[in-house]
Amino acid sequence: MNTIKELKKTGRVLLLAAVLLLFAGCGKEELSDVIDLAGVGSGKEPVICVSADRYVHNTLTEKQQLVYDEMLEAIMNMEEKVRLSTTDKSDVKLCYDAICADYGEIFWVDKCSCREILLFGKTCAVSLFVSYAYTPEEVADYREQMQPVIDGYLERLAECESDYEKTEVLYRKLIRDVEYDMGAENNQNILSVFLGKKTVCQGYACATQYLLQQAGIPCVIVTGIAQGQPHAWNMAMLDGDYYYIDVTWGNTDFLGESPNAAANINYGYLNITSDELLINHQPQVDFPLSTCDSTENNYYIKKKLYFDSWDPNAIGAKIARAFEKNKDSVSVKFAEGEMLAQAKRYFIDEQHITDYCVGISQIYYVQDPDLNILTIYF
């Protein structure tokens, strides 16, 4: 009786009757959806937006942002079902992919799906259904286990004096602390990084996004293709400009380059431009990507290891300094491929490296023709 009175007050009796007749024979969940649509049990509090600082969220329309916010709240609270403020089913995939790009820490979602409610052949409502890989208790336990490790990363980043330094420290620490391993458990999420210490590209990208965002640097996960395989990396804003970061390609264990386990960092993919990235990466995302054209925070620019003119003495001095300091390796980057070839010919083939590194007996070198980088391992 109370339900009938409520429906009469809202003027929805006829709609409910029509919908119930239309959906005669459907299951309990479908009938529940229909009743909710008619207005029974309505009055849910509006969702509060907590993603104003997230990159992909801000590329969406105002209507899509509301759907994103509703989905995010449901996922964070581990709700299994939520009615969305859209009648367009394509919004669900768009907003879910956006959440995954903006929130690298979400490890507990197994899969999402959506269901439409049709009235006279027309979509009148869409609901999101979420299944979870873990129980709320298990999620809480994993978070508790990870937190000391996460705090260690964030404390180190808090000590940095610039956006650039934060990215360099994190890039180096992730590569040194976390092994690239295709067989790693949970390798598609941050559990593999902070607990397993073994991961693949998706785990690196999720951890990088989460940690940089927590450290005050807007960061997003970008997915696509590299070397013909699915891949994930990041785009981050440093000092107002966007740069690409690929921690996976920064790990020479992954690339199979380094002869020395201690010298397993390739800084070529720390803060690079769109032009550089697109040489061997193909983004495949539904959201617009900013053009990354600044080089100010590129590793080689910052370390004065970039050369746009041929100066063998200046280049030799950089190599000599690394050798004298007992560094495992040194890399120099050139503006053009011809300069890379000239450096290889001069220092390696003609052995002029001995003019600068007195007493050197053997070296191992790697060329990166995509980025015009020569790396010498001592």
C-alpha cells in the first residue's frame, strides 16, 4: 500500500503498469531495474566529483563526466550495480577506459558490463554491473600490505625539488626495484609492483600514474602498440608541459641491451616528445592526447648529454668523466642520425675513446637509431 501511495504521488502508476506488462516474464534483476526506473526507491544523493585533476576526465563532455563520476564511485565502494545518467551504452566503455587511464591504483576490478532497459524499442536507461577479483576484506588487506612500500616511494618523491627530479627518481627506482617478468602474478596491476616486485608494462604504467599523481604531477596511462605488441606507458605534465615516459622501455633487461645488471637503465624514454615516441609507439586510446613538444625536461637536455653539432672533444669529455667516476655506462644523444653514426665511427671504430679514457681496455656499446643515442658500457 505504501508503495502504491508513493507511485500515485509521483504520477507514475500508469508508467509502472505499462512497463511491467512490457517486461512480463523477465527475471528478478530486470524487474528490479524496471521498478527503479519507474521511481520506486529513487532519491539517491548526487555523486561528488573527485576527478577534477584527472587528465582523461577533463577531456569528456559534462554529461560523460557525470557518468564517469557515477562509475568511479561505484568501483571505489565496490558496488556491484549502479544506474547511470546516460541512455547511450557507448558511454560506459568510454568512461570505464577513462577511469582505468586516470586511476592506476584500481586493482580489484575483474570486469565490467552494462545492460540497457528498453521501452517500446528505445533505450530509456543503462546500468553498470561490476564483478570484483577480491572481496572488500581482501582489498583492505592488500592495501595495508602495499602502503609501507607506497609510502617509501612517496617519501622519496617528496624530497625532490622539481617535477623533473620526481620523474627521474621514480623512473630509476621502479626499474631498479621491480623486475620485468612476463610470468609475474598480477602483472596487469600495482600488486605486482609493490608486493611482487615483478611486473610488465601495464604494472609499470599503473604504478607510475598512481605515484606521480599522488606526488602532484598530473599523469595518465596510455595504451597502444609497440614492436607489434600491446603496450602501456605514461604521459605526464611537468612544469606545464606534457612529456611521454615509458618505464618498461627504460629497463634494459626488457630490451635485452645491458651486459651489466647494475647498468640496467636506459634514460632514452624519460620525458620525450610526441615525435620521438611515435617512431616506435602507436597510441590506441579513445581520448585526445596532448602534443608533447617540449624538450626542457628531457633527461639528456637536463644532464647536458645532448649534442646538436659535432664536437668530439666535448663528447669525449662526457665519456671520460663517466669513466673516471667508475660509472657503469654513459649515454649521449645527438640531434641527427648522421651525428650518431659519426660518433660511433670516431669513438668506437677508430678507437678514439682511448684518447679520453686512459687505460680503458674494453667496452660494450649500444646504438639507438630511433632516438640517436649512443650508450657505452665500461
